Amino acid sequence: MENSSGNWQERLRLWIKKQFSHLIAAFAVIIGFLGNPIKAYAALVGEEPTEFSALEPIVENLIKAAVPIAGVVLFGMLVFGGIQYLTSGGDPEGMQKAKSTLTYAIIGIVLLVLTWFVLLFIKTFTGVDVTTFTIPSP
């Protein structure tokens, strides 16, 4: 009975690692496509940008996409850490790995939210909109 329970937990652990590696690979592909904004602009518009300010919407979209992607990654870390903790089976080393994953995920979420509040604080008190990306024209 104990052996079948251990096999089930090990299979689940391997399946989670496989799915997590697929998620990381998908994000790497997305980042790779977004890595060269000039080529992305040319692919969308059909021509090379003629001015530096033509890259403004691309950079703005990259910044807008970074926050939700970070949120999804951090949520995935929370889920992964929770599953690690549940499937550790009382193993101190497994529980420690799960706790560190959960700790880093929570720290990441706190830093993400804190950064956004700092940007809003700057915008409120200085009047400078630092939450949007603009290239000033000469």
C-alpha cells in the first residue's frame, strides 16, 4: 500500500516538473519573439520604422505585457510550491524546497504590487505619468 502511494506521488511530481518546464519553454519562446522590437514592428506594419518614436507603441505594449506575465508566473510558482508541499509526504527536504518556492513567490508578488504603488505614488504627488512610456519628440 505504501509503495503504490509513493509511486503515485512520484508520478505526480514528475508530471508537474514536465508541465512547469513546458510553461518555461513557452515563456522563453514568447520573450524570444518580443526580444527584437524593430523586427516585430516590421512584421506588424510591413515596413521598417522611419523614426525612433515609431517604436513607442511596441515598447509600451511590451511593458504592458510584462506585468500580467509576471503575475501569471508568480501565480504558477504559488501553485507549484503548494503542490510540492502537498506531495512532499513529510520529507523535510521536499518541504523546505516547497517553502522556499512559496516564499519567493510571495516576495515576488509583494515586490510587484509595491512597485506599482510606488509608480502611482510618484504620479499622484509629482504629476509625472511614469506608468506610461512616451518618447519625447525633439
